[in-house]
Amino acid sequence: MKVAILHGSADLVMGPFGEVPDGVRELGRLLAEKGHAWAPIAVDDGLEAVLVQVRTFAPDVVFNLTERGRIPGREGLYPALMNELRIPTTGCDAAALTLVGDRVVARALAREHGVPAPVASVVTPQTVGQFLWNTVRFPALVRPAYQDTLPVRDPRPCRTTAELQEQVRRVLADSDAAVLDEAWPGVDVIVPWLEGVGDGLLPACELRESGELSEQGDAADDVPGRPVVKCPAALPESVMTALRVHARRLVRALGFRDYGLLRFRVSPEGIPRFMEASAHAFLEPASPLLVSAGVRGIPAADVVSRICEATQRRRKSLGGNGGRDRKGLRVGFVYNLKRVAPTMEGDQEAEFDAPKTLEAIRSALERLGHTVVSLEASETLPQRLGDAQVDVVFNIAEGWGGRTREALVPALCDMLNVPHTGSDATALSIAMDKALAKDLFLRNGVPTPASQLFRSPKDRLDRAMLFPLIVKPNAEGSSKGIRTNAVVHTEDDLRVAVRDAIARYNQPVLVEQYVSGREFTVALFQTETGFKVLPPLEVVFLDPSNRFPVYSYEIKQDWDKNVRYDCPPQIDKRLERTLASVSKRAFRAIGCRDYARVDIRMGGPGNRVPYVLEVNPLPGLTPNFSDMCLIANAAGIPYDSLIATILRYASRRSRRRVRPAIPRTSSGGEPPITVP
């Protein structure tokens, strides 16, 4: 099945570069282990972006991890929205999430069903001035009223009124209400519930401070403040029986669905009191749900799959078609097919895409629920595209000949008013002309190596150009024309290299200052509020004897023997931020749209200046090979999700487009000319 993981980056532990959160990545790994397709959807991008991504991916199930806002009912926002779209979400429905999220109300309901639960005081910003502090029994605990703290140990108890007031002040700064509890002595116990496993109740887990437990069966968590989970809990049989009785009542009373966690505190006398519940997944390896399921012999991947299967069974009752107005989009897939394998002497089709790449993209689009119309970018494309009646074009066509070749398909789409993926014709033309792009870099404060455009081997060399220099065709991609001997050290060698390049490619040649430092590639996506920058990829040259390495055409033909790709690379946070910043400036300078890849070399004093070599607004998308795909994979973005992300920008433009009034003729002839 197709599972969309709905998450907020603020709700989860982020990955090393702020990309897909670690919790989402782990959940996706477990889903993939069971053969499910998955895609992360971040609610931080805004409601419209969520709707577009959901419609684009068209999931069977939404695995909900969101906890938005800090008010009662906040956890029910997106489940309620998905319900309107007729897409089932994991866990409780919006009403039950609202109930479970308010621990005061949840405890009151527990008491109504005969489950012991302590009565707590509630303080709000409006009542804090009139609160009777002398009524609180110490030691006391202060927690947000509407935040789920189930997997984390309680804060340190307050023992004086001054401590209590300070703690309440801190909680109210981030929450609309604070709960004041007496610090009941005893042992914290969590009872997990997983639908479809007998009565659903899994072995109870005991929580203890890190370092207390060491025997087999304990699960340590490396997050500061997290407890150790001991499963099964070492409690008398009479207490375990009481816990199971209370848990069964609460599962029904709270409206649990698919899975859930119930937290009790067992007093020294063996009396369990219900403290709080959670209907959100904590799926770290040491989480109580997975530890308890493991004791029952249920692997983590099976737990996740069971949750999704239980959720999918509700799909028929919802009706609808997964939030789509109809079965996906009608996508025109425009490409250039590589029919001749590139060689050292024959690189005419080096930029085109091989059949396996085309099949990978086509299959991904179909798995996403879209109808794909394959359109090779030949001379008959204008007529075929007009007849295809597509909603959007997924464009990877490189075009034929000239520095505007990559702009031909976008320009045609614009003329026919068909939204297309990626940058527009202007940005693609500028990026292809390396000299023009470098002028824009310099105007916008983007560091780039000094350069000179040669239209003839006889052009005078600027005195500011210092050897070594590198020679490259001005308007080629895929390293065409950049050979291992492209780095020259004398003026005689320079003129020979320029002469050969002009003769071979029939275009001006860019002569550029050679930059000797580390080489990086940065992939970035444009969002509604800025950019999403993925972890950089470093191209590491393996021949230590080569003092002037170049990511040349020869190396790319036999890359596994010549280079290594490190993603993420071994760099500090400062350099990481620098690479991201200069990539965003280069993206804006060219006028790119949606996504691009930026190539950077470090140079200058101490090799600390990030020189942008070029921006590629139409990067390759070969799975497990192209830089863009390697970077996405390192960021925890599956291939289908990468394709869906690229498509969703154009999909959004498709919904906003207004067809212009284009003059048409009734008989196929020219419209009449009116002379004023």
C-alpha cells in the first residue's frame, strides 16, 4: 500500500541537516521493509502544500505524527482534514484525540469508568493571579495540560511555593494551561495496546531512570531524560491483573483505534492510578510499544504494518478516492531518449536519458496514481503535446542544439498554457550559458572563479587570468568537453585546448581560473516560505598523485574507479551553512524555480571560499546514480517521493492557471487582418 507520513519537523527529532526527521526516516524504513511505498509530507510547509502533496501522492493511508499548536484538540486537526478528503489516518479520530490530549478530562472520564485517577489543579494565564497556592500538596509536578509527555520522565518535583510558581510561569509561556499534580510515589508503568493482537493489550512496561537496569530485556534510550524501558514489568500478578482490567475499560472509554499507550503510576501499596494516555506513535527502537511488541515476538516492521492494515480497513467506510478529484493527474512525460551509448569520442547524446531512467520515472509517476503520456522531445512534439490534453508536463528533455535547447520544451509548454516541472525557459537558457550565468553570479554577490570567454584561439588572454586555468565549452552539460587535460598551465597549451574545443563543439569556450579545494554538490527545493536544502554531496577524488583533479567527462564514464561520493560529507556546521547560503543566492541569481543542483568548489585563502561553478536547473534523475538521487536518498527521501516533490510544484500551478484568450481560426487559415 501507499503510506503518506504526515509530520511536523518541530514535533520530531531532526536529521543531521534538518531534512526528513529521524523518526520519519525510521518509520519509512520499517514500511519499506514490508513492501509499502511511502512519502514524507511536512505540515510545516503550510496547509495548501499538504493538500497538494496528498493529492499528488494519493496515499491509501496517512500515518499521522502531527501535533500542531498547543490548544485542546490540536492533535485532531489533520485527522479531521484527511477525513474530509476520505483518506483514513492511523490512530484515533479527531474527537478521541481531543479527549486523550486533555489529561484532566481523560482522568475524569477514567474515574467515571471505575479507574482510579488523581484529581489535578489547572492553572491558566487568566486564573494564575487568583490561584490558591496554599492548596497544593508538595512535592508537586507541573506539566502542560494539552501536551503529550508520555515517553518522557516527569520534570523534577517542586518543593516550595516559589519553585512551583516559577515552573508554572515557564509552562504557561508555551502552553495555554498547566496541570498541577501531587508527586505520587510509585513506579511508572505503560500498557501498550495494538489492535488485532488478541485483546490488543501487550505486556506492560516499567519505566526506570537510565542506569538502574542492566538485565536482558531492558532497552536503553540515548536521549537525555528518557527512561529505560523494562518489559515485562516486574509487578505482582494482582497488580498486573488490575492494570489489564483498567486498560480494557480505558481503551473503550477513550476511543482507541489501531494502537495506543496508557500510563499508570503504581503506588508502593500496589494501587495503579491512571495518569495519561497517548494515541501517537513513538517508534524509536527503545519505545514502549516496540519493546513490548518485541517481547510478544512481533518485529517492529510488523507493528507498523499492522497499524497501517487496520487503518486501511476503514477506507471503504469513508468512500471517496483518496482526496483526488479523479484518478490522479494526466502527466505528459517529455524526454530525450539516449539511443547511442556515449564514448570518449562520441558524446552527442551524453545528456540524454537511458531507457532505464525513463522507465524509473514513468513507473514512479504511475505508482503515484497518475496517468502518464510519454512524449519524446522530437520535431513533432508541438502537435503531439497539443493533442495529448495533459494536466501537467514532467520535463527532463535536454533539447537539440544551441544554448537555448533546454528552454525549448518549457517555452512550448508556456505557449500552450500547460504547467511544467522545474524552471522556466529564461532560467534554463541562462544556466546553459556559463559565461552569462557567471555574470549574474557576480552581480548578485555569489563567489565564482574568474573567467574569460574565448570566441577564437587568438583572443588576447586577460592579464588577470592566472595559471592554472581550465577550459570548457560554454554551453554544454554532463561535463561534455571537459577532459582530464582541460587544466592548462601555459599559454601555448591554453590556445591548443581552446582551438580544439571550438572546433569540436562549434561554440565559444569558457576559460576559468582553476580552483583547487574540495568539490561539493548541493540540491535544494524552493518552498512557499524559502528553501529546503538537502545535505551536500562531496565528490572525493581517489588519485592522490593528481594535483589538479577535475570532475571530467572521462571520470564520469568510469566514476567508481576515480571518485567517491560522500553524502553527507565530513564537514562542520559552519561550512554546511555556508554551502546552503551560497546555493540559495545562486538559485535566485539565475531565476530558477522549484528545484536545482548547485556545483561548488572551495578555494581562496585556506580553501574557505565557496566558488559556484554552475547551477543545474535540470539535474539528472537516474536512481542510485545521479547526484540529485544520491543526495535525496541520503536525506531519507525515497525515489517516488523525490518525483512527487518535483511534480507537486507544477501541479499547484496547474490548479491556478487561467487559459488566455488565444485567437483561433474556424477553417485553419490565418485570421483576417484589420487595417485601422
